[in-house]
Amino acid sequence: MDKIKLAINGQEVEARRGMTVLEVAEAAGIYIPTLCHDPDLEPYGACRLCVVEVEGMRGLPTACTTPATDGMVVHTETPAVNKVRCTAVELLIADHPSDCLTCPKNQQCELQKVAAYLGITQQRFRKATGLLPVDTSNPFFNLDRNMCILCARCVRTCDEITGVGAIDLAFRGYESKVSTFNDNLLLDSICVSCGECVVHCPTGALIPKDARQPTREVETICPYCGVGCGIYLGIRDGQIISIRGKREGTVNKGSLCVKGRFGIAEYI
Ligand code: SF4
Ligand code: SF4
Ligand code: SF4
Ligand code: FES
């Protein structure tokens, strides 16, 4: 029997065995905030934004790493759950610049989205001081560690999707940061500039140079090689200003190489 039934917030939902609680909730249209979760990557369970209450289970398990089981009774919006989520986000914000209006990720940022969802409007913890230098060495994108929430989505992307392993989380505590081998600049690392980590970063920490929002998109196929990756050209004022990999279909599932991601505007 491959099907299971569980209750989420009093709603009976059917699921496939092997799905996580988060996947079941999302399939049923029930929102659970997340930050370190990425549907393209293995479950990680670090940010604790997706905690839920499960009747008969101790503590508050993370929905992104907890397998759904038959008969499970889940609550996604309880005072205890919201307290943990709010504290997690407040700690992230304490270590984060408050200049959303001038951030290229403004209105597309997942940290903004979860803070708004949780109703966080005040700075409860003392702000950490000191700015980290921005790594602008890569010709196509910047790494601004001041905007980083240490979700490791970039690290896991570089490992699980790209298979390069150019970056990792290095050092501990307040010193913790995304780093290359020997803490070199990205340009001096083994990074192949595919930009996959940029796509998977939830904040403005990894961001294309000259990031702007297109006014419309045109679907086409990358002209560089015979693989035929699906792409969307982002158009603004008659110019191509961005490229997005096509997730639908089986050819590239959203991924692109450096030529497709950053070289199209020069080619056309
Ligand atoms: S990364 Fe998000 S929260 Fe941080 S400044 Fe940019 S828009 Fe605001
Ligand atoms: S651009 Fe590609 S190779 Fe470089 S760090 Fe990001 S995912 Fe890894
Ligand atoms: S750079 Fe982005 S993806 Fe990487 S750990 Fe920081 S916030 Fe997460
Ligand atoms: S999304 Fe589940 S722990 Fe981060």
C-alpha cells in the first residue's frame, strides 16, 4: 500500500509513503515557512523555520526532514511553533543589514517573506556590528556575506547539483561563513561560474552583477551547444537583462552552464 492518510491542522490529506511532512503540506496547499529547504536539494534541517507539532512525538520536529506516516496528526500553527520560528528569524535579522529597499533581492527575498509572514516588525536582539568585505571577484555575480543567513543552499547546490564543491561553510559561531578552499576569492577557486548557487540563494547574498527585474520573458533554447537547454530570456527596454533556466521538461530542469546563464546577452 503506497498511500497514507494524515491530518494537518484538522484537514485530512492523502499522501504517498516516503514524502516528508513539508511535501505533504505543500501538496495540500498548507503553507509552512522555510529557509534552508530547497526542493532541488536533499533535506537539511538547519534553520528550524519549518518546525511543527506532531501528536505523540516529543519536541518540535522539522517538517522538511520528518517523514509523513499513516495516521499522523500534525499542527503547523501553534503558539510553541510560532515562538520557535519567530526567535529563529529574529536571530537571523540581528545579524543582517536593514537596507531592504536598496537590496537587489527586495520583494523576492525569502527572508523578507518569512519575516512578514511571522509578523516580525521589531529588532528584539541587539544588532551585530561590523561589515564583511564583499567578494566581487567573479565576473558574473557577487558574494555579499553580510546578507548571508548560512542556510548552506549554495554549498549543497555546488555539491549536489553542479558536482564541483567549490564552496563550504567554514569556521564556527560568529566567524562562520561561506568560503572557498583556503578562504580564497571566488575567482581564485575551482568555481566554474555556473551561477547555480546564485539561483538557489534565498537572499541577496549571492546576486548577479547588475541584477534587475525584466518586464517580460521570452521562452527559447540556449544556442551554445547541442544539449538544447530550455531558457527564458528576461527582456527590459528591448534588451536581454537576465536568463532563467527552464524547470519544466526533462532537458535541463532549470540548470544551466556558465555560457547559457551569463553568455547569451553577448551572443545575441
Ligand atoms: S537579503 Fe532580503 S532581508 Fe536582506 S536586505 Fe536584501 S531584501 Fe532585505
Ligand atoms: S557558480 Fe557554480 S561552481 Fe561556482 S560556487 Fe556557485 S555552484 Fe559552485
Ligand atoms: S550565500 Fe545564500 S545560499 Fe549560501 S549560505 Fe548564504 S544565504 Fe544561504
Ligand atoms: S526548512 Fe526545515 S529546517 Fe530549514
